[in-house]
Amino acid sequence: MTSDTDDPRSGDGAGTDPETNARVRAVADGGRDRDGRNDGRDSGDEEADALSDEEAEELLQEIERKRSLSGYAALFVSVVGIAFSLYQMWLAARGFTFEVDLPLVGEVGVGQLQLLQVNAVHVAFALVLAFVLFPPTDGSGAVSRRLGRVVPAARARFGADSPIARGATAVRGGVRWAVVDGERNRVTPADLVCILLSVATAQYMVTEWDEIQQLRVLGLAAGRSVAEYLGPFGVLAEAVSAVGIPLADVSYPFFLGAVGVLLVLEATRRALGLYLMLIVASFIVYARYGYFIAPDTPVIGVLSITEGSWANIVQNLWYNTENGVFGIPVTVSVQFIYIFILFGAFLEMSGAGQWFIDLAYAATGTRRGGPAKASILASGFMGMISGSSIANTVTTGAFTIPLMKKSGYRPEFAGAVESSASSGGQILPPVMGAAAFLMIEFIGVPFSDIIIAATIPAIVFFFGVWVMVHLEAVRADIGGLDRSEVVDLGAHLRVGWFYLLPVGLLLFYLLVERLTVARSAWFTLVAIMALVAFVAAYNRRTRVPLVGAIAALTAAQVVSYLLTDVGVLAAATGGAEEAMGPVEAVFAAGGDLGTIVVVVSLAFLLVRPRIDAPLLDLDAAVDEAGERVARSVGRPALARLNAFRYSVFVGKSMDSGARTATEVVVAVAAAGIIPGVVSATGLGPNLTALIRTTAGGSLVLLLVFTAVASIILGMGMPTTVTYIILVSLLGPAIAQSSDIPLLAAHLFILYFGVIADITPPVAVAAYAASGIAKSDPFQTGVQAFSLSLNKAIVPFAFALTPGILLLRGSGESARVLTTADVTDVAYFLPEVVIPVAGVFLGVVALGVTVIGFLYRTVGAGERVLYAVAALLLMAPMLLLNAVTDVLGLVGVLTNLGEPLLLDIGMRAAGGVLFALLAFRNRRGADEKPNPTAATTSD
């Protein structure tokens, strides 16, 4: 998930606002003239429609609003990014103890940090990167435009040479120099101030821990004043106080806490959009002034809270790991999210991304409608790496969309297929984006359970999109690519099968070994580094000595553990202890295998620097970075040495991971404020009561409220933020108002948060795809939402029928199925097999509804019947509960019978209806063949 990210480059999805959407539309419209034509280019001409890497990167940066930096600024970002990744890798490998025992030297380090300190450093890294990567303003916003009218107005009224006009001009010049970065290519003084303050917040947390512990008891007012803390530089605070701002006497921890919260809000505005910043800020304002709401006020009176001081609010939001900025979301980012983003970055930079895309085309490219089907598979593969809708769309879409258009798909449909499939990355195990890791903390289930529960719905989604693109291909008589245009599947697997190892290892550690998420990700990350090092040193001439050296060193390590309880190096420096058992020795040496492979492979690379590595195919970004570095040091030949390429691969992966994580960390830090306010003000129970009252006891209405809120809030929001906010506000209401399993409720919110990325009018992933497809952005968004319609129905299906998630039970007692559950035919058949089969058959009926074609064209009336069949097959309990609620409301009937029997009966009715419709459609096609569609098999 390098996201990305939800790419890896965009984390779990970049936030947007109307101005950004306008710019994205402008990029999307770049290939069309004002009449909507394609600049005279043939839509079937691949070369005319293909998007270059530079154009794809420009589109991605336009969506993300990032700077294009060079020189020292770019070097600073890379250094900080690599340091950020090294910090997180240390946490994953060694925990919170920052000490190392060096041979002949002893222990070296700063000791053990506390969770609050670790989280503070984590957020500080992200803030520093955010203030460098994202400009304060590019001068094109609404506020900037209004301020830009001041100088012309002053000149018009007082004359260009008047003191007022000259003064206004000077002020404008100063403001532009300080905060405006119109070209998005320079670091402003405002950025430097924000960076210094961000570093100060982390420095205080790390160095003044004893004082912070006292403040938790005595309050922030008991801390040293700003002037006292700054010492000789306190005169600066005194100078500020002299002009009427009482800074010198303010408690320094209060000042830093308030500034820290403001820095998070500013970073949120820059990286994720104004609206998210305003939402978070409104909760802070509510925490301070919510007591003005009278308890007896109709409807909203339940939102009344007791009066709180700014000192208490800042302490709760900044100096707290239970809630606030450094609460559960940031803790999850420290422990899980970042290391998985890094895993995705390493996997992508190793060349796996392009290999997976080529694999998808080799598997399906020559089939009917093959380019679109390959796009679905490629986006699914990339989703395992990044878990980011937007980056998946841009990175895979730059290659897949032009091929879809070339094969005959309409531009809007091609863009919709890519953005729809890419949005599925955040729901596809094993790497599902940041929200999946948050579930671990929020509901306390193992990540392996989340993977198991999310698997069938994810497969259903991709299967549903596959069905729709196949029906569209048959309807429009779209064939596949020529065999010469795709690589041979067998040969492709032979030269790149090792790219599958990291994903397989990750699943092994999570599902078989049952390791923690962090340890699983760390071991897999080491495996990727070892794998790439081995491939870089491997060829026909080196394979025997390379493997032999690795085996010999591993055997020596086993013997050393067996005799001394420590490895070879530790034993050689006098660290021998008691002997270890044979099995333990083998496992201990196995844990060192990754390091052994890296050391031996690098030794081969250094001894034979110009070694040929036929299997090494790193991402183009790695080679480009290597060439830049080699030129900058005056040694261009370095770029051709595999040892140098490997070091660049490691550095580029860490740099890319940090850039991706920046937006995610800022997002979770900002979103953590909302549950912090809910918890600190006691709003939670009152809000739950309000929601339950509004829903009137109807489970269907409560789920619909949640779905609509998820989509609306998710428009322009990262999925992670949407998830955190809605889980904080609506999660308790769902849990207390129904028997829905907690995991099902949380996945329900996640699904609808993901849908927002392709839901107009703020369908940023679809708009990104339209920029590549040269299509109408809004129509692309509408088409993408239609293709993802099953993603809106399946959540209702698994919320009301948890067997689809392979869960048994209800509420907090629900659990993942065991072997005993599977062998219990009386349970497994009606509550798992039949619902799952119904969902799969239902998405076929839904595909016919959306595309309007099966064996021949389907009329409007038939499409309605297909839609009914789809609902009966996929989510009969949704219809049943809705009917029960309506009948109960009018007092006619509240119990229609045994729910399980009704569920089976309604699915059977849906299956019969679909079969009759399909038979009628097939018979009509046989009687009157469709001239535009062949019936060749897929």
C-alpha cells in the first residue's frame, strides 16, 4: 500500500475541494476542444491517446496539489523521507527502545521512548514533509482572488502613485513572497516557520517527558512560561508581548499544544483540502462553545455539553494517547499503516507493479474485451500493493485506458472501468488500505479475521465489474488484443514468479503463523529487500556460488546458535551464552536468513560490480533516480552498477513510502481530533440517542443514513478520515441498535467511504481516469458509479446476512467460521453457501441491468425485472426488513415469518425470475440474432 496512500503516491485517497476538481477537469479536458471533440485525434489511435509518464505524474500532482521540487528542496524531502522510513523500520524491528549493542563499544542510543513521544515524532515527520510538499497557496483560490482585487481597487481610487496604492503594492509583494507559491516549485518563509514549530513540538515531547507527566496531573498552566523555557531567546517572546500579544507569560506546553493542533489543521488544509480542515476545526470550536446549546432545545438539545477551558481542550487533544491528535488513529499509523505503506513502496519499486500489469494482460488480454478485463485484474493486483483509488487509477490507467479505447470501448466507459476497479483496491485483501488497520484497534479483532471476512465481498465486486465489461464487449462486439501484443504467460511467470513471494509470505505470516500485523509486515519487508538483492546478484555464472555461500553462512549461523545461543558475529565478539536446542537454533537462524541473503548478495555485487542480472527489472522511477544521483556526483557510470542500483532502490523505496505516508499520517492525526472531542465532551451517548431516535428503531433506515453519510462525507475526503469520523459518530448507534456483527458494521462504513471516490459530483478517481481517457469527467463518474453499483448493494447484503463475510453470530459475539461451522451442514448451507451463491448470481443480474444486454438488448421494462431479481438474490433481507418496517409503521403487520426461511425463499424467487428472464432473452437472440454482437465464448 505505498499508497495509497491509499499510489502508493496518494495514500488512501487525496482530499479535494471544488477548486481542485475544477483544475482536474481542466486537465481532463486538455485533449478536447470547447466543442468536446478530441482535437482531431482518432480515439482508436493508441499513440495519440496514450498518456506519457510525465503527463500521468502531472495529473497526479494536480489532484494531490503537490509541489514539483528540485535542488536542495528535493534533497531535503528525500533526506527527511528516508529518515522517517528508517525511524519506522526501527520501530517495526526493535520496538520503542532506541539502543543498539555494538561490538567492543557497548550500548549506544537514547533509551526507551513512551507511546506519546513515539507518536509525536511520527506526526512531526509527516508535518515537516507536508509543509515542504504542499504549498500554503498557489494564489488561485477564492480568498487569494478576492485579496488580489485590493491593489487594483486602491490604484483606481487613489491613483497608482499614491502612498496608499504603493503601500498596498508593497504589502502584496511581501505576502506573495511569504506564502504564495504560484508555480508550486519553491519553499516559502511560511513553510520554514511551520517546519521549525513542528520540530519544536516533537523536541519538547522527547526531551521534557518528566514535565509532561507532571502536567497530566497539575494541568498545562503549571508548566514553564514561554519566556522561561526559551531562556536567552525569551526576549523574543517579551517583544511579542510588548505589542499587545501576551506570549511571554503563556505556559509553554499550552502554547506548543495549541500551535501543534493548528499545525495539524494547516497541514490538513494543504494536503487534504479546506473542507476537512473546517470539519475538524468545527469540532474543536464545539468542544469550547458547545455549552451554549441549551439542553431543552428541540432535537439538538442532546448535543449540549458542559463548559470547558482551552487549557483542558488542548491537553486532551495534544497530550493524550487515548484520544486526540496522538490517539488511536495515529497509534495505528505508527504500528501498522506506515510499515504496510513501506511494504507497498518496496514492492512497487522492485518492479512488481509493471510485472503484475503485464501478468494481467498475459492472462486475459486476448479474450473478448480483454483490455478491460486485464484492467480489472491489474487494478486488483496494484490494489494489493497500494490500496489507493486515485494512484491506482493513474498508474495503471496510463497504460490500460488507451488500450481499452483502442479495442473499441467508449472513452467514458474505459475511464469508468479503470477508476471503478481501482477503487476496489482498498477493499481487496491482504492490503486493504489504512482503514482496515484501524479496525484492529476499534473493534479488537485480528487482522487475519478482517482479511477472511473481506475476501468474498471483494471477489464479488471484481467479478461484478468483470461481468459488466464482458457484457459491454459482447454488446459492442469488442474483441481482444492480438497475441503478439501481450507477453507469453508461461515465460512471464518464469522470469518474475518471485514477485508473488512477498504477498504469499505476508499471508503466511498473518494467517498461518498468526504473527502480529507489524511483525508480519516487517518480515515481509526484509524478504523483499533480500529478494531484490539476490536477484541483482543472480545469473547463470553466479547462481551456484551465490546459493552456496548463503547456505554455508546459514548453516554456520545454526551451529553458532546451537552451541552458544547467539549468532556468529555475537559469538565472535564474546557474546556466547548457554547452548540452544536444535529446533530453536534452526528457527533462530531462519529469522536471520533475510539479513544473510542481503549481506552475501551485496558482497557479490561489490566484488563483481558490473555483474549481469537478467531477472532484475526495477521500476523506472528507481533507474531515473539513480541516473540523477550519478550525474549529480559526476559519475554517470554508477547508474549501470547493480550495487549502486540496489542502494538507490532501497533509498527510493523509503523516500516514496514516506511521501505516500505523509497524507495518511496528516489525515489520521486530524481525524483523531473528532473522536477525541466526542470522548472528552461526553457527546457520544447523546449523539447515539439522537441517531437512534431519528432512525425510529428501523435498522434499514439506520443503515441507509450511514450509507448516505459515508458517501456525502467521503466526497473529497480520504477514506480513512471518512471511516474514523463515521465510526466515531455512527458506529455506537449501529452497535446498540442491531445485532449486526461489529466487523460487518465497520466494513459497511468502509465500503461506502470507498464508493465516494467514484461518486459524482466529487468523483476524484473518475476525474483522474477521464484525464487519461480524454472523456467527459462527469459522465465518466456516472459510468464508474454504475459499474460499482454492486459495491453499494453488497454491504447491505453482508450486514444483514453475516454468513457472506464468513462470520457466525451477532453483535460483539460474532466470530469467523471454524471447521466445525463448515461441517455443520444445517447451518453452513442455508446461511453461507446459499447467500454467497445468491450474491454471485445477483451481480450477473445487476450487470444486465446496468449494461442493458445479455444475449441481446434488454428493454427498459426487462431491466427493471432484472434489477428486482438482483435485489432478491443479493439482499433479500434488506427488502424484508424494509417491508417489515413499513408494515409496522402503519400497524398492519410486524412479523412475516421465520427470517431464514423467508431469506431462502426470496433468493429462490430471485433465481427463478432471473432464469426466466435469461431464457427469454436467449430465445429472442436465437430467433433474431444481434447483428452487432457475436456469441463467442470468453
